[in-house]
Amino acid sequence: MTASGSADLVIVANRLPVDRVVDTDGTLRWRRSPGGLVSALEPVMRVHQGAWIGWPGGTDEELEPFVEDGLQLVPVTLSAREVEEFYEGFSNATLWPLYHDVVAKPLFKREWWEAYKRVNQRFAERAAEVAAPGAMVWVHDYQMQLVPQMLRDLRPDLKIGFFLHIPFPPAELFNQLPWRRQVLEGLLGADIVGFHLPGGAQNFVRLVRTRVGHKTHRDLITLPDGRPVRAGAYPISIDASDFEDLARSPEVTRRAEAIRKALGNPKRVLLGVDRLDYTKGIYPRLRAYAELVADGTFDVEATVFVQVATPSRERVDEYRRMRDEIDMLVGRVNGDLGRIGRPAISYLHSSYPREEMAALYRAADIMVVTPYRDGMNLVCKEYVACRYDNDGALVLSEFAGAAHELSQAWLVNPYDINGMKAAIVEAATADPKEITRRMKAMRKTVSEHDVDRWATGFLDELDAVKPMKPPIRRR
Ligand code: ADQ
């Protein structure tokens, strides 16, 4: 066992919740990153004596733990080679595609696996150093799946939770992974293993039974030493009231009007907002829309598609290829179908502050969210939270985790272009009463299940875990 620290709650995630900013005079500052996880966990971090362990970005830089805006942050250093092998390689070119239905072909490289193990061990060691005796440690996401068991080996006194933000695949796909058993055993170091959907938890339990051979009963796994591990569904959400307040503000209202005006005050605005990722189904969505313009269903003077796609993981080959494909499609569609001052698709590679996101959500009549596979998808929940007057239609892929909660959306199969076209037309021509009925129901769901409920729900269960007594020695 290593010496313990003083944090009652430790968050372990690939990234620290801050981004490094270098001012014009060269001084280094940290700025809170815009991600939802930070806002979800900040209140609980403050209630407990919390610490957050993560990679600060950058390479080969030893940084001391520091306090930023009252949060204790513990940086973990990665070398340039580790960024390439652990982060871009094993995390984003092996696990990400494998866990997303093999939408792209996962690459299995032995040296990437070695880096993954090494980096996970480093995170586990940092967590072991800062956690107080009996503390709760909440480990996040696919980059950190070995941390729970590595940490338990170092600190058996801790309560360890794990949450996976992406889908957990069925055995038929997971079994491709050469290190499948090690990953399952890594996760089993946790007391609670959380997923967005019950299906993910079931896939996990089934794999543990068949691959590792442990006893399971429903959502409970019993390890040979008697320790129970629970697998459960904890669907993540957003700070719904915060988004709604933002959407109601005069600034955002004015900005939403300005956006529509800049688009030529069309009758109808369709919107897509995604990280530029091949799982998000941007290509088939734009193709479906382009076909509707080409066949005269929509006219570019009356209907506009705004697609915001923030570039990400640009050093991974598959992402560069996909970006080129989408750029080409948009170029062709606008060249063929646009008119002067009226592109068929307004395509933007920008990252926006939350105010601008809220204004875009307010400006849109139809939000189109069509991932091939998505753990949850927060964009559609943000859209719903911003539609406080119960208008606005949502076209949503049935393969997004959010489809389980937002069943009143126009649900589509992104592989079925004709089906998507039909749903977009239905949403565009629906009776306003029908749109209101659907939006009201979705708003109820999103406001009742917000991110605070998600975080406190998970942590309350983790807190209630009974520590294992050391085995009684018989004389
Ligand atoms: P992501 O794949 O990143 O998250 P998503 O859930 O949609 O996907 O979250 C994206 C977030 O980024 C949203 O909060 C959105 O507002 C923001 N965003 C998107 N484009 C932006 C832009 N141009 N500018 C600024 N902000 C932008 C992973 C999983 C998801 C799961 C989440 C949380 O893949 O399935 O929902 O984690 O668990």
C-alpha cells in the first residue's frame, strides 16, 4: 500500500478540466475547459475535499499539482511517444472505433497496448498518492479502463467507481480485442461500473461471465474473494436549467435573431452540431439533405442547413480522411445547388462559447442529430433545454444513447438515407401542435434528469459501498 493523501473524492480522467492559455506577454494561465463533465463534477468536488487527476495537454512537461479556482488539480505527464501510442493510438484508433460498432476499422498494435498499460499505471499511482483513507475515486472513460484494478492493488481501502462515456459493445465486437480479458479485469477493480444504457451494462456482465468466468446474477458480479461489483446504467445529462437561462437571456435572443437574419431570414433552419468524428454521421445527414434540395423538396431560398463541425483528433488518419470527404461533399453540394448568397449548406469548422451554441439552438427549427453510434449525445439534450417555448423539432438517430430517453423525437436509422429524408420532411411539415406535444415531453425528461442528478446519483451509490473486511485467518 502506498501512503495516502488528503482528498476525499478523486476524479481520474484523461484530461484535466482546464486548458492552458499563453497570454501575449508569454505568461501561462489555466482556463476552465468548456466540457460538461467539469460543470457536472465541480459542485461535488467542492463539497468534498476533491482532487482531479488528468493530462494537462502538451508533452514531456513535469508540472506540480496546483490549485485553480479552488480545485486541486494533479497533472500527469505524457511523453510525445505516449500521446501517439496511448492517446491517438490505443484510445482513439483501437478502442474508439471498436466500441462504436467498428464504424471504422480498429487498429490493434502491440506497442500501443504497452503504452496504454504504462500510462494507466501512472494515473493509478497518482490517484493512490492523493486519495485519503477510505476515499471515493471516480475513474472516467475508455482511456482509463485498467486504472480501477491497478488502483485497488495499491489501495484496497478505497471505494472505486468507473464510468464509461461511450458505448460498451456486445461480445461479438469486443472479443476482437487481443487484450479483452485484461480490460475486463481492469474494470472489475471498481465497485461500481457505470454505463449510459442498460444494454452496455448487460454486455459487460455477459462478457465477464463468459470470458473471465466469474459468477453473475443480473447486474451483480461476485469475484472469487467474495467482493461484489455492480454494473449499472447512469445516463448522463446536461445542466438543463443553466442552458435554459442562457437561452432566455436578451443577448442570446438577439444573437439568435441575428443568425437567422444573416442566413437571409429563411422559412426554415436545420442545424447539425458535432465534433468532427466519423461516428457522428455527418456525411449521410448532409447527403440526405442535399438530395431533398436536388429533388426540389426544399428550396435554398427558403431552407438552410447550418452544420457546425469542430475538428478533433486531427492527427489520427481516419479523422483527416473523413474531414476531406465531408469538405468535398459540402463543396459539391454548394457548387451544384447553391445560389449567390444562398449556399445550400452553411458549413463551419468553429468551436463556439456556450452563448453562441444556445443562440444556434434557438435559431434552428429542426435539429438533426444522426450518429451511427453515440454513447449518449449531449447536443440533442442541449437543444431541447433551449426550446423553452416548446417549439422546434428533433430528428435523432436511434443509435444515440439519448434516443432511449428522447423517444418523442423523429427517430431515424442513419444508414437509411431515404428513411432520414422522410423523417426530415415529416419534421419540416409537422403540425405545430404535434411539434409542441413532442417537445414538451422531451423537455420534461431533460429537466427532470439533469447532470447533477447523474453525478450525485452515482456518487451516493458509491458512497454506500461497504468496504470489504480483510479475510479472517483460521487457526
Ligand atoms: P462527445 O463525443 O464529445 O462526448 P457529445 O455528447 O455530443 O459528444 O458532447 C459534445 C459537447 O461538445 C456538447 O456539450 C456540445 O455543446 C459541445 N460542442 C459540440 N460542438 C461544439 C462547437 N462547435 N463549439 C462548442 N462546443 C461544441 C462523449 C460521448 C457522448 C457522451 C459524452 C458525455 O461520445 O456520447 O454524450 O461523452 O458522456
